[in-house]
Amino acid sequence: LLKSIENVNKAKSYLDYIKENEFDRIVTHFKKKLNTVNDNFKNEYSKVNE
């Protein structure tokens, strides 16, 4: 019984680890997208103001 409880805890911590990494990956992805949009906007805006 103790062995199966250990295995469940290992699996849980592994899943938590994956969830955290997935969340970081998603956040990083959106930050990059946002930065790209921001850069494009700045470029277009500066062209308009020239």
C-alpha cells in the first residue's frame, strides 16, 4: 500500500511539474507574440509620423 501511495505522489508531482512548464511555455509564447505586435505597431506608427 505504501508503495502505491509513493507512486501516486510521484505521478502527482510529475504532473504538477508538467503543468508549470506548460504554463511557462504558453506565457512565453504570448509574450513573444505581444512583443512582435508591439514592434510592428511601433514601426508602422513611426512611419506615419515621418
